[in-house]
Amino acid sequence: MRLAFWKKNEKPRKKKSVLREWVDAALFAIVAATIIRTFFIEAYTIPTGSMEGSLLVNDYLFVSKMSYGARIPMTPLSFPLVHNTMPITGGKSYSEAVQWKYKRLPGFGDVERYDVVVFNYPAGDTVALEVQNEKDYYSLVREYGNNRALVNGSYTVMHRPVDKKENYIKRCIGVPGDKIEIIDGIVQVNDKPGTLFPHAKMTYEVTTKGFGLSPDLLEEHGIEVFQSNGVVYYVNVANDKVAVLKSQPNVVSLRPATFPKGFTADWAFPQDTVNYKWNRDNFGPLIVPKKGATVTLTPQNISLYRRIIFNYEKNTLEERNGQFIINGQATNNYTFKMNYYWMMGDNRHNSLDSRYWGFVPEDHVVGKAWFVWLSYDQKGMRWNRLLRGISTLEK
């Protein structure tokens, strides 16, 4: 007997149209880019001078999500490759219909002291859209005499989840458990002077003989003059250029221009001028909260921890006659659920940082600044910064 095998006739596949091929390619590119952006690396642009001169305005850098472990999206329903605002049309680029708890994949390590870190702006949970690039909502509330109803009636107020707050970039000065203090503009970490980076900037008062400062000298060394009467100059200068400026024959004296102890007009954290007369240059001491550590709460120190307890760690908090009721239970202790960090800009007198809004929770950490892949200014490309690692640029 002969067995016969029949092969099923297959119809030839219809060739995709050019449009369909382009759509498929675009979808694949979007999915691939989203995965890379979420779990591996993300591009970031330096928009302000708060990290000068280590990082400059219009430095384009890559941020490593793997260094500390990629954060699982907490607001998963969002328009791909967009942070929190739709391009062109404006409006929210995400939906809060689904919210996932904070989780992070294993990384290469933890945030270390002096790392340059990208994170979500802690005070960015509420924004007044019309002025969000100029001041945060809570500063606006203070300006309006703590009248939130008046602010809400004057501006378009929006609430944002953690991973949709604006991205900030600063240097981590304090890790969990560190003691932070600033004395006359000098940061002390665990009672020792912190590391001074050569390109970090600070404001100085320069007294001259009245002949002025050479414009060529100022331009060559990146020294910014923002106030002068022809004799006394207030300049922003990098640490490694201070000696150059001081050595000029026309310079009589040079000293840091710092706020004195007790000055409170700059409304430094925790914005409690009765118990904490701190400012950007004379601040602390305080301990950076560590997961599992317990603190005793008092009417005098509650302003340090109120946002942690209520906003960041999502507890109910009532304060009655000097007593604290957390999640319905009367207590004078609180145990932290997360690690926190203290972040500051290298441009110390031109940086909105932890001195003004406090601690950065671990669930706000986005990634570690990796390297600059593009950089330019008004004169053109800054070729000496291209493809340079952050650790190299800060030296």
C-alpha cells in the first residue's frame, strides 16, 4: 500500500503597505524606547544654574536607572515618552485611575554621599500651573498669608503623584542617619567639613581700590558680577577661582557673602521661625531620617517631620494640645518607613534645595547622573564636555 501525504496549500501573505510598515516600526520604537527609559537610562537636560559649575545649563546628560535600581512606574497609565504634561496641547499626560505602590528593582548600589542624583521634587505634589516654573505652591501659600483658599481661587491648582512631579538634579550631601549642619556657608557632615568641589560656586563680597574688575578676567574665569557700586562687588565664583580673584592687585579684601545666624527672611526649612532660626548659610544641626529609626515628637520639632508623616508616608496626623494622634492612636514617637536624603546644589546661593523644602524620600529618587553627551552655550558647542562622566566634570 502506498501512503500519500498532502501538503496544505498556504495562501500567500498579503504584503504590508508602506503605511502599515511605518506604523509597526513606530510602535516598536516607542515600546523599546519606553522600556529603556523606564528601566535603564533616561536623557535629562540641565535647565538652570543650580549645579554650576559642575554641571552647566544646556548640559544634556544620561541618567542611570540601574545604579540605584529602576523604580517600577507608580502611575502606569501615561502617554509614552512624556513626563507629566502633553506637548503642544498641554494638560495632564497621565491618568491616576491606577496607582501602584512604590517598588524598586535591584540596583548596583544605594545612593552615596556626594552622588549627583535626579529625583522628583518633594514639594511638587501640588502646583499652581501659571507660576510653577517660578515658585512652588507652598511658597505661594506663605506669600498669601497661609490662605490656601485665596491661592486656589487665583491660580489653576493641580495635584501630582510622586513619579509625575518635576525632576530635579542636585548633589546628595547627607545619606540616612547623617548629621547635617551649615556654619557660615560651610557644610558640616557628621561634625566634619564636607567635601568642597572645585567647580562649586558661592557668593563673595569683593572690596576693590575702585579701579574695577577686569571684564576679561571675569569672562575667562566665569565670574558673575550681580551687584556693584564700583568699589564693592558681589560676585558668584567657583571654589577653584577664588585664589585667582583674591590675587588681583586691585582687590583689597574678599569674603563669603553669607546670611548671619538668626536671619530668617529667606524662609528656610522647616519654615518655623519660632523654633528654628535657620537660613541657607547657618542651618541645623539635624539628622537625616533613616528607615526603622524612631524619633520623639514634640511641639517644637514636629515641623521637621510633619510632611514625612502625612505627605510622604501617608499617615493621618492630628495635633491636639501638644499631643499627636497618628492613624487614630495617641503617641509621641514615630518610626520612619523610608530612607531620606539631603540634597543641595553646587551653586550654593542660587539653588532651591533641601535647605528650603527638606528631605528627599527614597521613593522620589529617579537615578544617578551618568555622563554628558551634548553641551552647548551661546557661543556654540562645548566640545570639552562631550561624552564626559560626571565624576570627571566635577573635578
